[in-house]
Amino acid sequence: MEEIREPLEKAGLTNTFYFTQVKEKYGELCLYNNGATEEVLDIISKYEYLSQFVCDRCGKPADYQTRGWIENICKKCYKAQYKDKEEQRYPIELDLTPIKLRYMDDRFVEMKQDFTDTWEKYLEK
């Protein structure tokens, strides 16, 4: 919220912007809002993407995604949950420069985004 405050103030949307839904979908944070600037949408998109690399239980960096109902989970929480069970899981590979597709001038444009600084700030906390 702190990161989107300034762009919302610049656009004069601080009193009208709000989230309509906050949920988890396919192992990722999903934030729906009533309308925002492109800059605010990029910030929201960044945190939605990074959320899949955070353990759903303890908040530490996730090591796995489970199968079926997707859950991002670290090794410690995985072992506590599935002790003797042989549940299928997939290792997570953190990509801090994902590609984002955006529709511009009647065509899709690929853009690389670098989230290294944001992830490092998260790890400091």
C-alpha cells in the first residue's frame, strides 16, 4: 500500500481507489480494484507475481508448489504438513526478471521487469 500511495496521489485517486476483491488464485495473490493508473497496476502486478514465491503458512521464501490445490510452501512447512505422505510437489525457481505481455498499438509487447530490489527488501524483513 505504501508503494502505491504516491502514484495514486499524483493521479488524484486517493479518495476513490479501492480493492474490490483480495484472494488467492492458482497459488498467487489476486487483487481486483475499481480502476487505477497503469503505474499502480504495474505495482500491483509485481506483488501478485512475487506472492507465488512466499510460503503460504509462515511467510518465508517458498521452495515448492504443491499439486492440485496450488500451495506455495517452504521445506520446513512441507515436512510438517506431509510428514510421511508422498505428496507430489514441484520445486519453485524464482525468476526476478519475468516477462510481462502488454497490449499496445493493436499488438502484444513483451517487457522484462526486474523485481530484485523488491525481493531483497522482503528478505531483509
